[in-house]
Amino acid sequence: MELGTSINNLLKKELKNPEFKREYEAENGKLESAYAVYKAREEMGWTQAKLAKRADVPRSTVSSIESGNNTTIETLNKLAFAMGKKLSINIK
């Protein structure tokens, strides 16, 4: 059995637990935000320092967000605006 398959099977089993599922989905949301910021910044060819300067936030804030740490909508909006983009939030 491949490692990916066994991890997927374990995850499928664990997601049946409501508490695990809630925590997993909360973390997944942070990771999606982290990836969105990282991807947009990379597509622009910007460093974390350049984005931070343009958004008037510390570089450590950009790094923290891209590492999957929680942040505010206000900060995400600043980053999006600095890159000439719009912040969009979906509730599914």
C-alpha cells in the first residue's frame, strides 16, 4: 500500500469524528489563506519584505500568515490591496 493511500484512509476514518473534523476544517481554512497569499505574492515576483512594505505590515506578519498562522480579515485585506487584488471570503 502506498503511503498516500494509507494517510487518505486514516484521514477518511478520522473525519468521521465530529471534533476532529471541526478542528481539521478550521486548520484547513488557515492553510488555504496561507497558500492564497503565498501564491499571489509569488506570481507577482515579490519577496515577503516587499509585500510587507507595500502593505505597511511587518515582514514577520507576512511570514506568519504564509506559515498558516491565524490573522485578521483587516490584515488579509491590506495584503490583497497592496498587490492590487481584492479579498474575497466564501462561506460554504
